[in-house]
Amino acid sequence: MSLVGLVSGAARRVATPAALAGAAFVAAKAMAAFTSPDAKADSARSMTEPLYETHKPSTTLQKTFIAAGAALMGFGDPTDGSHIAALGDATANGFFGKMREQMISDPTGRRILKERPQIAFTPEQWEALAKLPEGSFGHAYYSQMKRNGISWSTRPPVRFVDNEEDAYMLLRYRQCHDFYHTILDLDISVVEELAIKVFEWRQTGLPVGLIASVFGPLRLPPHEKARFFSHYLPWAMQCGSQAKPIISVYWEEMLECSVDDVRKEMRVWLLPERNSVTHAENYTAVAH
């Protein structure tokens, strides 16, 4: 059995309702200090000035509370993406070395770091994607977002990362998440989201993907859990390890390309069982 499977089994035995309730209380208290940019500093809060517009300076202890609470609150309510975002923020500090190396060693990655693009579309630009030829990356992206009823504009800002450049890298990774769904042809069921998280973890080294893949399967019905461990997990591990670094891709410049050509350039392949393991069978859905 994989490391993820072993840890997931152990976590299932200790994730009691009391633990979830306690974590929810702790996380709520820890995050209360960050509800407003004008919140007063106290003895437990770092006195460091914000390093970027959305930054909420925090101590290591506060980050620990936020991470633990967000992980268990996300387990209790996987439809709330703010929990995963808070978990990602609070656990990312110190884990950006792999992403930074990928970006500075690649011409496109260096250009992204210099230009700092953000994923945004005007209404006209967004609807123009629907008019691109079928089979194009942009059309596939638009169709998938429409099919799943999600929007590019809903990604939360980064708040608890204590370095401005690191915060941008995390924001870029977060904003491009739906592009990863498109190139991997995965929708937004829990099983498929977990596969994406494993893929992202192998790509970036950020802990949030590993944590999600450990605790996420606990909520799955037995047949979906078996499907995740037998099909999705090994594929996501291998595909994520062998793909081109996703953080160094200027996705916005590839929208008119063939989606198959994008996949070839990224060195990704689709889940071999996708024809028998359909999106509809993964009925435990989550909202972005």
C-alpha cells in the first residue's frame, strides 16, 4: 500500500466528531484576528508590517492552529474551498524551493516571475473562448468551466505566506488550478479533485496536496475510495512526476493551441481508465 493509503487509514481512526468540533473552534479563533486588514495587533500576533496587499502577518503558532483547523474543517465540509486555501497558505512557508527552482531555470518561468500575470477575463474575453475551435485548449477550458458551473474569479487571495515572491507563486499556482483540470480531463468530484491534488503535490512539493490526499479519501464511499487508490492515485503520482513543471507555463498564451498539443508539450497523459471510470460515477461532488 502507498504512503498516502497507510496514513489515510490511520487518520480515519482518529478523526472523531469531537476532534472535528475542536479543530473548528481552534481554527475559528485563530483566524478571527485576520478578518480585517485593520485588526489590532496583540501580544500573540507578529508585529511585522504586511508585505503585500492581502498579507496577514502571523506567528508560527497561529499558522499551526490555522493549518490544523483548516484541514479538519475542510474534511468536515469539502465544498468550502476557503478551508483548503487557508491550509495551503499556512503550510506553504518554507516549501517554495522546488517551485522557485523550476521557474528561474526556465525562460518562461522567469518571464512569469517578472511580469506577474494574473488569471482574469473581461466578459468579452471570456465568451470569446466559446467561439474558439472545438479541440482548442481555450474551448476545452471554457466548456469544462461551464459544465461544472465554476468561475475563474473565485480563487481566494494568499494571506499567510511571509514572502512577497512566494505569495505570488502560490497565487499563480492557485489561479491556474482549473487549467490543470483541463489538460488532465478531470472534473470536480472529490475523487478527481484528490487526483489533481496528488498531481500538484508531485509537481510543486507544497504540503497541501499531500495533506488533502491523505485526509480526502476518508469521506469517500467504499467504491469511490477503491477507485481512487487503484486507478487515480498511481496515475496522478506518475503523471505528476514526469510532466513538465506546471508553474512555468504561460497558460494564457496557449488558449488557441490544440488541447492535444498542449498535453504533448506538458508530457501528460489522461487516466487510462477514464472511459470506464466516467465523471458521472464519481458522484461525491465538491464546489470550487
